[in-house]
Amino acid sequence: MDAKKSQAAFAALAQPTRLKAFRKLVAAHPNGLPAGEIAQFCKVPHNTMSTHLAALMRGGLIAVARQGRSMNYRANLDGFRGLIDFMLRDCCNGRPEICAPVVDEFNAACCAPARKVAS
């Protein structure tokens, strides 16, 4: 990922509705969700959601496939990995000891067993 593409990705994620939609699509991965379901989840009109989804697509964070009359969106995890990789390589400037604590914390948080919710 280059600087221009990373700026588009960060700009897309900087808006609350788009961030909420992206997180929902990541949680639904590898399945996608129809645009209407995403709009309902984010509590925005369909046409507004289309604008948000277009911004996420420009940022390389989601992809879309037509299924009949419906547009099915899914998270583009390769695009998201590219964004994270760009930041880690760029900020560390060839010095892995700078980013190692961040990566370690990230791995611990992502790989920790799911907590059981008390009933």
C-alpha cells in the first residue's frame, strides 16, 4: 500500500458510520452482508449507506459482489492488512524494536480466547 491509498483508507475509517460498517463486515467475514442490512445496522438511509460504502471501497477496505438484485459487501482483509503493514513499515523505518511492543500487544489482544459472557 502506498501513502495515497493509506490516506483514503484512514479517511474512510475516520467517519463513525463507516467505521461501524467496516467492523460489522469484519465480524461477518468471510461472509458478506447486503447493503440494506448494513444500513439498518448503522441506522442510516440506504442512499447514505451507499456513499459510506463507496468511501470504504475507495480505501480498499471492502469489496462488493452482485447477488441477483442485491449488492453483497464483504471486508477486504488483504486491504486492511496492507494498511496495517504500511503503517508498521513506515513508522518503524527499518527498526523493528520500535514496533515490536505494538505488534506484541496486537497479537495478544487478537489471539486471546473469547471471554464467556455471564448469563
